[in-house]
Amino acid sequence: MAGATGKVVLVTGGGTGIGAAVARQLAAAGDRVVICGRREAPLRTVAEETGAHVVVADVSEPSGVARVVDETVQAFGRLDGLVLNHGIIHVGRVDEVTPEQWDETLRVNLTSPFLLVRAALPHLLAARGAVVAVSSVAALRASDGMAAYSASKAGLLLLTQSLAVDHGRDGLRANAICPGWTATEMGDMEMAELGAERGLSTADAYRLATAVVPQRRAARPDEIATTVGWLLSDAASYVNGVVLPVDGGSCIVDPGTLALDPRVSVDLSEEFR
């Protein structure tokens, strides 16, 4: 990874999954990393591995946002990079998601990043720094039962691009990535649920979920982290406002041709129409 040694980077949701992988790679490259989240135990585990500075805070609340940014600057005197990695999912179709679930999803996945960017912006501008938002392929393609999550993650993309347009002239870069299925703790939980429904192991559930992904597998967290690290680094100094799928090619598959794939079967019974 083309890291930028000595930079100070704040990673939200840094205790598990992609956030933890980002923290490990940045620390290994010589960056000084701050990780935050609501659960202290996984944050401390990552900190023991990486030397990261821990801030236990709920960044879906304005007070948590202020605390994270203030403690970062107090600890290191600057802020060069911000990785917006936290988020929640409420599964449900438009008529199934409750207004409360909708509001919570937007508050955590979209309003919270907005507040974090606002709070961090003076420091990022002073450092001519970079922001990387971790969105999702769900922001690029609609799928059944993901109305609130997809809408919030799509909003995050345009928030990121707006930041790039508004402050590119000031030396700030802002980019977003859209991971596909990734073998994280959260991914394992979703695959366990899918496997329970289909009588499959977690490993076979991953195989099923990625069967039509051109690379035929889920991503490793370190593969996503490497992309984040590159976008933060000086090696990507003229990359701004990009929305980059990191999905093994899943977004390029034409669903209209899946019926021609001998591995795919579709239930045409009335129940599934």
C-alpha cells in the first residue's frame, strides 16, 4: 500500500471488519490512527495490535462527533485523513421499513458523516487532507428489501462528491468506495442467516451469494483496506470525487442474461412472482 507516513487518520467503525483492516494497514504504513466506535472491547483489541488511539463514542450523535474530532486533534495536533466507515442496516421493502427505522438509517449512515465532515473540515483543509467514504454496491444497484440502506448509502456518495466539488480548490480530496460482499464479522452474520434458511454452511452461503460475481468470491477486508489506503495517500493526489466499486465485478453483470447461465435456476411459481 502506498501509505503516507506520519499522517493522522481518523477511522470510524474501526473496531471490526473493514475499519479494523484499514487501521491495521495505515498503522503498518506509519500513519497515526484514531479509531472510534460505540463498543470499547473490539476497539481495544485493534489498538493492542496497531497502537491506534481509541475514542469510544457514538458518532450518530452530535456530542459524539465533537468528542471524536476534538480528541483526535488534542492527541496529535492535526487531522490529515477521515475514513467514514460506520453504518447500520434495517432490512425491509418500502412498505415494511418503519418511519423510525428509516430515520435511524439516515441519521447513522448519512447525517452522521455530514456532521463528522463539518467538524473535521477546518483541520482537513489546514492539512490539505483527504476523505474516503465507505459506501456499498447497494448505493449503485437496487435490491429487494434494502430501501432505507440503499437510499442512505446513495446519499453518502453525493455528499462525498459535493465535498470534492466544494473544497477541491482548497486542496481537499474526497472519494468513495462501494464494496461488494466482504468476509467481515457482519458479512459472516448475514451468511449464517442465509445458510440457516438454505441449509448451508457459512462458507457455502458465501459461495452462493457470490456465484455470479465474476471473481466468484467475497472480498477480504484487507483488499478493501488497501483501496482506502491508496485513496488517502499522495499516490492518489489527482483522484477526487470518484465512486469506486470494489466488488469483484458484481456491478457489471447483466441480470437479463442470468437466465442463460446454466448455474442459475429461477422459481416461476406464483409465490415468487
